[in-house]
Amino acid sequence: MSMRMRMKSGMKRVELIRVLAMTMLILLLAGCYHTSKHDAQVLAISEQVIEAHPDSAFQLLKSIQRPASLKHKDYALYALLYTKAMDKLRLPASSDSLIRIAVGYYSSVHAPGRLAQSYLYLSRINRQDGDNKDAADNLMKAEEEANKTKGNFWLLGLINTDKANIYYDQDQLDSALLANKRAYILFQTIHDSHNMAITLINIGKCYTHKYQNDSALYYYKLAQQQAQGVKDTVILSTILRLEGFQLYKMHRYDQALSYLRQSLKTSSDLYNAGKFLNIGMVYIAMHNYELAHFYFLQSLVNSSDLSVRSASYQQLLQLAIKEQNIIEVNHYAELYVDINDSIYQKALATSLAGIEKRYNYERIAGINKSLIIKQQYIYIWLLFSFLIIAVGTLLFFYYRNQEKKVINKLMQQQLEFQQAKIDKLELLQRIAHLRFIPKNNLEQTGA
């Protein structure tokens, strides 16, 4: 019985050592990545509110101190949500490195919805950087993944909207119209008024570009009706500005001024520079050069955007030519040339930055790959070491138990041998005793 107890105790010790070894290995592998309760709550809340309140989601996400130390799945979600919040707040992304983390992770697990979103925002960053080829490629990947989901009309609508924007940039207006109308139907299916209004704006812009003024104005009117229930002043202001500019192109100047002035009242000063520019153009058409000059200067004061400033200088130059003001002609001609040179230099720098960024990305990716391989070798070595220790421990206890078995067997044999000797001696003693008993008293022995 004691032998069995000792064997059970030995086996328990072996099992305990094995469990401890595996636990240490798991802790070693996973210890570097941890998501605290606070960070998990931030991610959950941000995902819930990001559509309606992207500014709140953005501030919440910024409260995560060390996002790179989150668990892999949480870091991927953080990367997607952070990029999405920046996109909704119209904040330019400095690089595509963050969203590529989400793309990399969701490519390795079955999450087509989130992978599609990741490709969508990667495409938008590509387009922001002027890389139209990668923008189109990643948008196609987004559509492919989105089609794997069931009933995700919102995501498919966004993808079609972005496809339309790329077509529009390439002057493929018929394709842009088709993609926009497809997006409108998808958003209409889920009663998404916000995106329906944006899609109607884009359809109107396509018709403006095609010089189909009546159709353009018709869709701007539809967009204005749709935007009434959205309560987004930026969208409403944009629609009013586009309607005003469309009426200007149709030579309906009084109506154009009315819509453009309304657009100034419906959003912050941040977006007013383009509206001032359009109002100035209307006043030139109405031969009110003094007010035109005033609004062009207001456009310059309210904008740091090079393209808006270039258009303002161009209009001021044309105005100076109309007024035959040689001093201002020379002045604005010089400013117009300088700012266009700045635009060219910026475009060149952006292009070179894109090449350098891609080179750096490939270089860093190579370094990361080598580090991952080294890390994997370390993990394999540690795992192998733990296995050797575990096997060695098992063998030690096994041979120790075997040795105990042999010793116990020898002891048992010795005990049995001694017992046999004792039994033999007792038998001999009884035989000797019988020799000295008279025959007539044999019944006393019980023989």
C-alpha cells in the first residue's frame, strides 16, 4: 500500500512540473502583450460611438498610452478605429503604417468585414498621397472582402462611393455616375440619410463636370432635401455652395449670391475661403469689381490651402487686367507664379516622399521579418529547453521509481527467502520433537 502511495506521489510531482513548465512558456510568449481593463473598455466604447461621435472616439483612443503593447487583436482594432476616426474628422494621415497593422492582422484571421474596412481606409490614404494605382488596388480588395459578408450594404456603399471618386478624378464621368448611383441605392436600403446626401452631391458634381446644368441642379436640390434631417452643417453648407456655383454657371447671378451667402451662415469659418472665392467670381460676372476684389482678399485671409490661394490670385490677376491696373497686374502675376511653383514643388516632394516612404516601409518590413524569425528561433529554443527539462524530469522519476521497484522486489524476495527458512526450521523442530515422544502418546501431538 505504501508503495502505491509513493508511486502516485511521484506521478503527481511529474505532472506538476510539466504544468509549471508549460505555464512558464505561455507566460514568456504572451507576457509582452497585454490589454488592460481600461484599454479594453476604451476600444469597446470607441467602436460603439465612432459613427455618430468620431471626435469622442478619437479622444478616447488617444488615452491608450501604449497601443503597440496591446494584444494583437486589440492592436489591430485600435489601428482600424484610430484611422477611421481621423478619416471622419478629415484629419490627414501622416503615413499608412498604422492601418497596415490592421490589414496584416485581419488578413491572417477570418474577419472579412474588418479586413474590408482596413483596405478601404488604406485606399483612402493612398489616394490622399496621390498613389492612385495602390488606391484602386486596395479598393478592389476591400470590395472582394466586403462581398464575403452578408447584407453589409453600408460598407459596400462606401466602397462604391470611393470607386466613384477615383473615376471622377480620372474624368471617367459615366463610370463615376454609375458607381455613385449604385452607392445611393445601397445607402437607401438601410435608410442612411447622411451618406445618401453625400452620394447625391457627388452625382450632381458629375453632371456639373459634364456641363449638364439642369441635371446637376436637380441632384443638388435632392441632396439639400435629404440633408435637412441629417443635422450636419458641413454637408448642408457644401450643398448650398454647390447650388450657388451651379446657378452662377447658369448666369442666374442673384440666385447664386443668395445660396452662397446662405452657405456662409451654415458652417464654421474653416470652410469659408472657397465660398468667398465663388462670391467674388459672381461679382466679377456682375461687373461689381470692388466687391469682387474684397471677397477675393477675404478668401486669401481665410485659407492656407495652396490651391484656393492660387485660384484667388488668378482671379485677382484677371480683375487687375480688366481694370487695366498695371501695378496690380505685375504684383498678382508674380504671386500667382510663385504659388504655382510652390504647388509644383510640394507635389514633387510628395511624390519623392511616397517613394521614400515605400522604400522605408520595405526596409523596416525586412528588419521586422528578420526580428520575427530571430524571435521565433528563441521561442523554439526555449520550448525545446522546456521539453528537455520536462522529459529529463519524467525520465528521472521514471528510473527512480523503477529502481525503487527493483529494490522493493529484492527486499520482498529476501523476506520470502527468510520466511521460507523460518518455516523450514519450524518444520525441522517439530520433526525433532516427534522423535522424543513415546509412540503411545502420539495422539497428544494431534498427528
